[in-house]
Amino acid sequence: MKKRRLIMRSIILAVLVAAVAYTLYANFMKDHAEKVAVGSLAPDFVLTDMQGNKHKLSDYKGQGVFLNFWGTWCPPCKKEMPYINNQYHQFKDKGVQVLSVNIQESELAVTQFADRYKLDFPIVIDTDKEVMTTYGIDNLPATFLIDKDGKVVKSTTGEMSEDMVRDFMEKIKP
């Protein structure tokens, strides 16, 4: 009887150890989306803005695109948004487009945020984090500079100063 109980306990323990080992292995080996590399073609996507207009990244070919990922709850995002808006007005007639991608928030929250900061560049919402995942973004804010040929020339994570935003837009001006 004792021998049978020992065998059952040993089998259960072996199964548990195997399950834990498999879980650890799967977590270490799973595909982490890597950040889109500088020099590579920016992955295309289509998202809808607050007015219901569809924005397809490839439609901006021939222009520089300042692609910014953000959230209303993110303090650095709040600080840099007015800078992005100011520079958008300086560069929009020089072939640089801003495409601002909010991550998974309600249209109401995003609209209130845009109104509060008087933002008038296109804002789209990545409702299922598909674009965020495709671009390999972990932290917000994250910005990708895309040239007129659709290639990523720079990416940055974290808060930007107005001078940085201006320099970045200058870098992707066609």
C-alpha cells in the first residue's frame, strides 16, 4: 500500500515538474516581437481616425511620416503632444505627416484629450494593439521616423523635447 502511494506521488511530482519546465521553456522561447529595425520598410497598416477616415501608412509614400504611439494616461505623452502639434503646423506643408496612434483607449477619452491639448493632426486608435505589436513596442511614447520611401530612419522611446521633434521632422522632410 505504501509502495503504491509512493509511486503515485512520484508520478504526480514528475508530471508537475514537467509542466513547470515546459512553461518556463515556452516563456523563454516564445517569439517576442522585435522592434521594427532602422533601415527596414515600415510595416503597412490601416487604422481609422476620430472622424471615421481610414489612414493607410502606404498612402503616405512620398512624404515623411512621424509615427507616434501614445496613451492619454502617459505623462511623457501629455508633455510631448503640444510639441508634436506645433511642429506639425511647421512641417505639414513641407511633406511631413504626423500619424498619431493611440493604444487601446475609448474614442471618448482620446477625443477629450485631443480637445484639451487642441491637437489637429490625424489620431487613430489601435483598438486591439495589432499595430503596436507589429512594431514591437513595449513602452510609450514610442516614435518611428519614416522617410518618403517608407523606410524607418529612426525610432525612439520616451519623452521628446520640442527641439527633438523639430529635428526629427527635419530628418524625414522629403
